[in-house]
Amino acid sequence: MIAQFAHFWERKSLSELSEDEWESLCDGCGKCCLHKLEDEDTGEVHYTCVACRYLDRDKGGCREYGQRLELVPECIDLKPEDVTLFHWLPQTCAYRLVAEGKPLYDWHPLISGNRDSVHKAGISVRGRVYAEGDIPEDELEDYVVHWVE
């Protein structure tokens, strides 16, 4: 009986997910909380190692998740209907993987059963980023990283 409920993300489309299922797809990597720069000519998105002020840089996760959209108007509220906009998400992101019909990685908490597996696998930004207040905004180009994927 349990098997029919396992891997809900493989049986349902993103739009069919409950709110809890949708939220559980987030692996807690924190990459979406990084400041990004978009190349005006190519549209390519470049991640920096500078994080939103509300990202808990030591533990991971947003310290103000429930109020993030009010506190940070530019914060993105991912929704299933926005799937065509997911190109900017890291290739490891479960939202993007499910949208593209790809399997989740073994380190994803829904597969491993452990919320820390994303950190142990070295996928998360925990302990590897600066707070946005520590870096002048006009210097963000100097903080572009290539370890995001």
C-alpha cells in the first residue's frame, strides 16, 4: 500500500501536487537565494556566492520563509504554473528536474530520507556564501561562481 504513495513526483504533474508535496520538492540547497546576474546579450544567468540577507548561511534555509515575499519584494515565489520560467533554476533543482521529466538525485531528501543529505553531498550553499550586506552591489560580478550546478 505504501508503494502507491511513494515518489508522488513521478506520478503527478507539477500542477497536480498538493501544497505540501510542492514544498517537499525543495531540497533546501539555497541556490535560489543567491544573487544572480543576467547577461543582457545572451540571457544567460550567472550565480554569485552572495546570498539574500534572510538565508541562514550556517544551517541553510530562509529565516523568514513565511514573510519572505513581503520582506524581499524581488524574491521569487515559485509556482507550478511558472514552469516555463524555471530555466534559471540550477540543473540540480527538483522543481526543474520534475518539470523536465528527470529523476531526483540520490542526495535529495525525498530519496535519502535525510534533510542533511543535500549538505553532506556538497550541493547546498551552506557555509559557502557571503551575506548581501557584506558585498557592495556594484561588485557582484567579482563574486560569480561556477559550483552552482
